[in-house]
Amino acid sequence: MRFVVRLHVRRATTLTIALLSLLALSAAPALPAAPTAPAVVGPGTPELLHTFGPLGSQSVFNTQLYHNWLYLSAYDANGIELWRSDGTVTGTVRLSDLTDNSVVDSLSVANNGGVFFGANPAGVGYELHYSAGQPGDAQRLTDFLGSSDGLYGYPAVLGNTAYFAAYVSGGNRDLWRSDGTVTGTTHIHDVDPAGLLRLDNVLLFAGLDADGYELWRTDGTNGGTWQVRNIWPGATGSLPTMRLAWNHRMLFTASAEGLGTELWVTDGTGPGTGPVFDIASGNASSQINSVADSDLGWVYLLADDGVHGKELWHTDGTSGGTYMLQDVYIGSTSSSPTGMTAAGGWLYFVATDAAHGAELWRTSGSPASTQLVRDIYTGTTGSSIKALAAHDGLLYFSADDGVHGQELWRTDGTYAGTELVADIVPGPTGSNPNGLAWSYRWLLFAATDAANGRELWVSDGVPGGDTHLHANLEPGNAGSNPICCAVAAGQVYLITQPDGSSYEGFWGLTVAPFEVTNRVYLPATLRP
């Protein structure tokens, strides 16, 4: 905005010019008000939904989230029963009431919100049950062997149908299916299934018959259930273990003559099944575990090639795309990577080397990109990194730098961008943040200080920003020891267990979204 005053006065004095300028300025329209930041609506007040227990050290088990509903098995005077909650007191209800001292576990939620679960009512044994999600509607679907256990392991859900292994007469286990009704619970095939895992529209599993445990598949019908490949002929079998369904293929580990136990891949057909890479050459096994999607377009796994110890590996399901990312701990000693978490195009992990101890590393999937982020606790001690959580391209975690104690940190993957967020308890003691969980723009976590004990804290995640005690759920400094068990859309579920108590509190916490409004930016010369 520009104000111009033109004076057609041949002999104007300095005073006259100044007065006319002031008059022109006073007639100009008012400047728009400086923009204000949108209101930040923080987490609501935690509400006690129910008290469970007492049952020793734990009374809540098997939490399963379905949209905004949380299903759980929990203990009270009725035994361990099936519960459901929407985050309100009235919406927290017991769905099953089988018998006193019953045990409900092995929850599997179907696409329609129905819950298949295992339970052992008195006199029946451990059998398959189902609830459509309404109080009192839970029913037993099977009773194969009277008071003996019939159900074996977790039911696997494909759509709205559960698939499971069940004992039948003679001590054998067979493959069964159920649609949640007694009449719709039927036998599929005379094969003993283990480790059922979905691949697109079928289930793959280790099936036991005369060939030992080998790779099988089922589409839920007897005719559509068959052995995919006999990897190691003979009675022992290859003992396949389903690891990860990824990119329309299943990655699994299996044993084969001359290969040991290594990583295999299948598309669900015999010709499409084969070994990926012989990581530990010959008959040696590479001790593969933690096969998981990196969320960056490739899969990571932990493996030992017999030379470099257990390190982090990359695979895309092909031989050429399977390689060690870095020998972090040089030589045969394992760096033992843990806490793999993707954020901002990086996969972060904690690994140990001889020079730095256990510290934070990063990779984008290539050996050259696999680097130490920062030696937070200088020297070989290691910074005790834990509770990794990603948000908005950044990684948040708990660490001890040897000066501030165990406190809240964040990183963007660079040395300079690895910063202390908040020093809650000044000095080397630290507040020991743990259980980090993001909901909208708030990071919720448990931390300890002298005045309140271990309680619920929140942070905006900005170094030097807004990090504060959110709720003292156990008055005084006894501490409620909160644990975040699930995060739904705008809803956080917490479990607390005060010091010295065998009871557990089940809490709901509403977290409203951060509403972004349009901002009006003024020219720099007119900003206040």
C-alpha cells in the first residue's frame, strides 16, 4: 500500500508539508488486523470407563481395534470375558458372560465387526465363540471333544469368515471354517494347519500330512485346499513359517536340503514358489526374524549370514534385491537392530557398534544411505533409545544423552536436526518417557516427576514448545503408570495400574483435531 501526497504549493514550508501528510494518512483505510494463530484444541480430560481386576499383574488382554471400537478381553468378577468400548462409559460393555472363571482370548475381528474368539466355559473346554458386537450375544460355535480343548491357536479371518484348526476324534487336528453361526461352522479338509496368513483372497499355511509340514493354501473349500509345494520331501517336511504378505506375494521361511532355513517367496502356486537368497551359504541357516514392510517400498529382515552377525537386510523378494544394508558392528558380532520405524523417507533403527554403543541409525534402503544419525550419548555407553514414534516426517523417541537423563527427543534424520524436545526433570535423572502415541497434533506419553509420579503427559513435539503434564490420574505422587493401548480417530484408550495395585483402570481420552484456517499474509513493511 502506498500513500502519495502531491502539493501544488510553490512556496510550501516544511510545516505545511508535514501537516498535509498527516491528513492524508488519517484518511487512509485501516490496516487489516494481524493474523492470529488458529485455536489449538488439546486432548480432553481422561474419563475412567471401567475398572478391571484384580488378577495379579495384568487384567486387560488382547485388544483389537475396529474403526472407533475397541474390543478387549478383560478380567472382573465374571472372569476373563469379551468387552467392547467406544470411549464412553455407557459404550463400554461386556459382550460375553460365559461362566465364572472363564478365559476369553485369541480375538480376531471380521470385516463386519463381528468377533471370533476362543473361550473355555466350565465343562466345555477351549472352543470357538462368536459375538456380533452386542451385549449378551456371544455364543459357542463348536464343542468337539466335550470337556477337552477343541480349538487350537488363533482363528484367521478372511472377510467375514474365520478359519481355524480344531481337534477331532483320534487326537488329529483338521482345517475348519465358520461364518459366525453354528450351522455355518463346517469342516474343510483333513490337514493340520498352522500359522494361517492371508494372501489376497486365499490363506497360506503350514499343513501337516504324510509329507510332514509343507506349504498349503485354501480358498475355504475342500477342492480349493491343496499343497502348494513339497519343498523338502520326506516325513519331516520343510516347516514353513508365513512371515509377510507383500506385493501379492508371501515371504516365508522354510528348510530345504542344501540350503538350511532361509527366506522363500510364493505367489500361491507351485511354479511361483522358490528360495529368495541363500543368506547363510550351504546347509547353514540365517536365523531370519523380524520380516516386515519398511513402508518405503521394500522389506527389511534381520539375518545372520555366518560372517557379519545378525544385521539388517533389504529384500524386494528377488535374489538381486536381497542384501545386507550395513555391517554396523564390524565383524561377526551382531549389531542386533531393534525399533525399526519409518518416518520422512527413512527407516530408523537402534543398533550397536564398538565405537558408539546402541545408538540411532537410518537407511533409505541402500548400503550407502545406512548411517549413524547421531552419537547422542558420546562414547561407547549408548543412549538407551526406546519408544520410537513417527509423526509428520519426524521421529520421536526417548533417549539419555548423559546430561539430561532419559528425556523426549526428535530427529529429521540429520545430526543438527536431532534435538532434545523437553527436559521434564532437569539433571541426569530424567523423566523416562515411554509409550509414545500420536493423535492428531499431540504426542501422548507417560513420564515421571517427583511431584506427580508416573503420569500422562502431552507435547506438541516442538523443542522448547508445549510439553506439560496432562492429567494426574492417581492423586499425589503415587503415579498411575498409564499405557496407551490403542489410538482410533480422535480417541485414545489408556490402561493404568497404580503402584501397589492389582486393579487396572481402563480410560478413554478424546483428542480433537487441530483446525487449520486460511492465513492472510501482510507485506513485510506493514507487519506489526
